[in-house]
Amino acid sequence: MPKILKAVAFTLVVALWAATAQAQPTITCNDASATNDGAITTWDFNGGAVVGSFVPTGAMIGDANGRGVEVIGNKVYYTEVDTDGGYATDFIRIAPYNGGAGGADIGTLPNPRPGFGVQDITISNGVLYVLTGYPFSTPEVFGLNPLTGAVVSGPITISAPAAPDSDGFTVMPNGNFIINEGDASCTYDQYNPSTGAMIPGTTIVVPGCIVGIGTGTTGVETNGKSLFFANAFDAFVETTLAGTFIAAQAVSPNACEDISLDQPGCIGAPGAVPGNPNCHGKCISFLAQTDGGIKKAAGNLGYASVKDLQDAVKDFCAGE
């Protein structure tokens, strides 16, 4: 296990995303539009229906500028940027997810780069990664303990062609960062997670993306098999990890910035690979160790029973 994970494993609540097995995920986005008062909205990728929506406590009503978002269990981690305060982010805020219906904030984590905007949030191997610097400063990535906000890696300075206003970021299954080349850019590249250097030969141009005012691509997320992009502020696009088109889904008009998937998945368990015979055991063992027992893990992650949690792990490990 990497050193940074050893350092946080004894306190880390590993998130097991929602237990509903489905062909396509739901996608949650943080809206930058003052018209929508910065709502956090969840859509079903299969059909495009709105599953739930709420205006979070931290949204600046009438001057909203939602940015980062990540659904982890029954929690939504999100950020705002203050357009009247140099686009700085005050805190990484935490609200209940409640199936997309949300609720009042239940906690905060410190901004690891005070005075700068935090534009994107994602989780990988139990570490909460944030892209910072929006929209004027060199982008830097920090890895955080998702319970305390303590910095466990970084800052990693990201090289060009990423830009201060890059607004699409996640961690690939291979550990590389993938970031777009500027605000609503259609073009994404992978970056070395240790040096921040762009990796040649990894460029993706999002299928169907059009460069222009009111178009382009913002948030990106992965389920380990595909990439999902927020496209043209009225659709989501799914591609292979190499950027080949798989599917698209139109949704209601929005100003989505960062996006998050809500899917079956065991986040952070080393060696837990869907389809492998030992996947289930590794997931359950790691959840029990990091959350003080499997019963407590089920409760903390919003499951009605240990059986529901076990079923969610089975769905994940079966690759559903």
C-alpha cells in the first residue's frame, strides 16, 4: 500500500457508493449559474431524468458559482468560488446526499490553498484529490484525508497545456491525472501524478464537443471502465478510457462544472478488482478495518443493513 494510504488508513472511511445496480450511473453536477442559485443536481444517464436537486448551504444566492463536487457514500463534497472575492474558495463543504435531495451542510474541510479557487474534487484509492488555482493561478493538485482535510500528498504543480481556468479533472484508473486545457475546453490530457508533467500521446478530444461560447466540456469522472464528460451544458458523453465514443445523453439545460458518479463501487480497497475471486473479501475486510467494524461501516455509509452493504459489494465485484 502506498505510504500516503498507510498514513490515513486507520481513520479513513472508505466510501461504498449507492447500492442500486443499473446499466448506467447517475451523474451529479455542481451548477455555476446564478439562475439556478448554484444547485447541485443529479441526473440519470439512462434517459436523462432529474433524480434530485438542492441548493446547498454554501451557494451564494444570486451570485452562485458552484465548482467542485464529489458524492461519497451519503455525503456530497462540494466547493464554491466567490466572484466578489477574487474567485477564492472558503471551504470544501460537506452536505448529505440523500439520493440527490441533499440537505443542509454537515461539515467542512479546510481549503488546502487558502485564497485560491478549488474547481474540482475527486476520490481515488481513499484519497480526496482537489484541483486548485481557478481562474488566475497555476493549477496545483492536493491529496487530502477525506475525514480531516489533512494534506497527504502535494501540492503537485500541473504543467501546460493545463491552464489556471481548467475546469475538468479526475484521476484515471492508472493513477494519472486527466485535466482539460482550459475553461470548457474540449481537449483533455493526462498528467504524471508525481511531477505534474503532461504525458505525451494521451490527448483526448471529447466526441461531439464544440468550442465556443455556451458550449465546450467541463467536468469529467470515471467509473474505472469509462470516462463521462459534462458536454455543451445540456448533455453527458461516455467514452472509453482512450476517448472513443460510447454513448451520449441529453439532459435539461444547466451550467454544470465538476461532476461525480453515483455507482456501486468499493473505493480504496487495495487489490479489489471487479471479477477477481478475492474482490469481495478485500472490500469487506478493508471497510471493517477502516470504519471500526462492518456494522458501523454500513450505518456510516447510509445503508439500512449490513446485508444491503454486502449486496452493494457483490454488485461491484461482479462488475455490474
